[in-house]
Amino acid sequence: MKPIIEFRKVSKSFGETEVLHDISLTIVENEVVVLVGPSGSGKSTLLRCINGLEMVTSGDLVVNQIHLPRQKRSVREIRKEVGMVFQLFYLFPHMTALENVAFGPKKVRGFSRREANHIAQDLLDKVGLGDRGHHLPSELSGGQQQRVAIARALAVKPKVMLFDEPTSALDPELREEVLNVMTLVAQEGMTMMVVSHEMSFAKKAGTRLLFMDDGRIDEDGDPAELLLNPQTERLQNFLRHVGY
Amino acid sequence: MTFEWSIIVESLPSLIEGAKLSWYIAITGIVGGLVLGTVAGLMRIAGTRAVGGRTYGFSLFLSRISQLVAFGYIELIRGTPIIVQAMFIYFALPLLIEVITGLRGVRFDAVTAAIITIMINAGAYMAEIVRGAVQSVNKGLVEAGMAMGISRLQLIASVISPIAFRRAIPPLGNQFIISLKDTSLFIVIGVGELTRQGQEIMASNFRALEIWSAVAICYLIMTSALALTLRFIEKRMRKI
């Protein structure tokens, strides 16, 4: 089992406020890690450090054998191998769904327009939107947009996928279609880190559950076991709050 | 006193000559200003989050220098009247060149000085328009592009520019029209543009009402042409 992401005593501060305290964490290939915790606990920041959208303040972060922050200049190499899906989708509004998905293969991987479109069409088929390729993001529902966003990230052929609250901006009935696609991706062996409050997804597709509170990882274990038998009072309270 | 249409018909050929020159100065100046403004506007925010995240080391130094140069240019131009800029470029710049390099007799003709003035003047205002439009692009979209591992240039070219350009069209149209009308100031450096042509005809026949009405309508036709072109471009783009 090859480690693909390694936090070694990582801290991150925004100005005076330290939001990650001394995090040590190893993610190996094919793990599907679900990160839960109250808002402001540092989940998103932890995720955003991995692809260098935030630079760690101290400690060593190794992603696909590249060290951050020592090799800041190689952050693009990391980003090519780490796809990201955002809470608010952020599809490029001036491109159709197909163009959005073909963008990565074309610009990042150097495929020709035809090859890139082919890759994009296949991925749109996979997320169930094969017939929506010519639509602009504004013409799609939230759930459809998020599925296009997942396809767009997959199109770059990353080794790891990061999901930052991918369903929290969606209506309950639209969440299901996004979670189904994520489950499919997980089943294909993708290494995933998912910030989410979807406990059903954690139990069904997750291989590991992390509970973060106040910039620290308080619990780390098998999802089914932790949900059944939360060790800390904080996690018990948290699970009650999210209605589990 | 009656309104003599014949006066307008008589003076139309000279007015059209003047309008052609005004149009030429404005369009050349605006196109140059757009290039200058885009470069200056991007320099103004080089190395910031809006254009693809922080930079380090030497490129950080370079982006700071760019920001400073662009800032100086914009503030210098916005802080001085265009008429002074025109006078400076036409009368003072040759002297300044002589003082600095010792080269004598470097001079621009009045039309060239006029074009350069519009270019640097409009450029400064357009730089602020470009900066505003780029900074208004959703930070999340910029991050989504960055997260895919594309280069800074690709990010600016393929993601930021198309979105920012749409936002910039209305304020740019405003600036185009202002610049076109600003060409009337070049009467002070002796350019035979529309306002000067009107002034000259007026000086010979004293028909102020007819001449200034005709001059005003000529400007109105030209500004409408600019506005309609921009509206056409805006309409043709995909709604986002």
C-alpha cells in the first residue's frame, strides 16, 4: 500500500489564527477517506492544502512524492494528479458541459481537440449526462452541474480526487445522483478525500472516517465502527447534530 | 435670423473631412489604448489571487515591480487633465527628449501627438476597467482552473479573460465614447479635427447656430456607431 498523501506535523495559520494544529496523517492508494466535523474545524483547509490552494505554514506535506512547501514551484505537478470538486461546482460559465470536461485533457494533458472531446463525451456518459454536452452550466440543475464538475476533474486523469462538501449546496433529491456518481468513482478504486456530512456515503463507500475538531483530527477509524460506536463525546454530539 | 440649411450643406465637405480625422484619431488611439490598458490593468494585479495565486522568489519581485509601474502610470494620467497631456506631448516632450538624450528636433506632428495622447489617456482608464473586470471574476472559478494544473497564462487566456471581457464591455464602451469626444480638445494643438473645422467655418461666416448644430450631430453619429458596434458584440456572445 503506497502512501500518496502524507501530512507530517503540518500546521496552517491565517494571520494570527492557527486553523490546523500539528496534523500528521497518511493516506494510501485506494483509500476513500470521509472527513467530518463542525464548520470551522479545518476540514476544507486540510483539503485545500493538499493541492496547494493554501500553502501550509509549517511542517512537511508530501503529495505524490512532491514536498510542500519546499517545492512550491512544483505545485502544478501536484494539481495535475489531484482533482478537486467544489461545493459550488464552479463550472466555467462560458463553456458548454462538454467543453468544460474537455478543457483539462486539452490544456493540461495536451490532447487534440478531437481526442479531448472523445474523453469528455465518455465521461459525460459515465455521469449520466451524455445528452447534455451542448448545454451551458446555467441551463443545468445543481446536481447536473456537480456531476459535470466531477467529470471535469476526472478528465485530467488524477490519482486522487478531493471533494469539498460536494452535496451541501444541493436539494436532498439532487444529492442522491451526485452521491451515486461518487460511489461509482470510489468503486473504481480512486483514492478519494471527501469533506461531507453524508453519513450514508461514509458508511457505503468510505473506507476511513476522520472526525476533525478545532484544527485537530480527533477520531480516525473505520466508518461503520465509528458511527456505531463514537469514542469521543464531541463526535457523539456532532453525529446528533447532523441528524444521524 | 432664420435657420439656413444651405449653410450646413455648404460646410458639409469640410465638416466631413474633420469628422474623418476625429474618427481616425479616436479609433487608432482607442485600439492602442485597449492594448496598453489591458497590459497595464493586468500588471496592476500581477501575482495576486485574481490572476492565479501568489508568486514566490524572483517572480514575486517582478510582479511587485509591475504593480508599481502600472500604479504610477494610472495615477499620473488620471491625475492630470487630458488637455495638459496633449500640450505636454506636443510641445514639451521634444524638449524633454533633448534634455535627456541631447537629440534635437525630435517632434511629432500634431495628429501623431493626438493619437498618442488618446492612447495613453484611454489606456489608464481602461487599465482600471480591466482590473475591475478581472477582479470581479469569481474566485472559485479561478481556483477551479488552478486546481486542474493549468498554467497561469492558460488560466488568464481561457478562463479569466472570456468572463472578464463580457463584464468590461459596458464600461469600455463608455470610455470609447469619452475618448472620441476628447479628440475635440486637440483644437489646442492645431489638429484639423471636427471641432476645429467647425470653428474655422464659424469664424468666416458667423453662423454659430447652423455650424455647431451640424458639428454636434456629426459627433452624435460617430458615438452612436461606437455604441451600436459594442452592443452588437455583446449580443453575439453567449449568455453566461
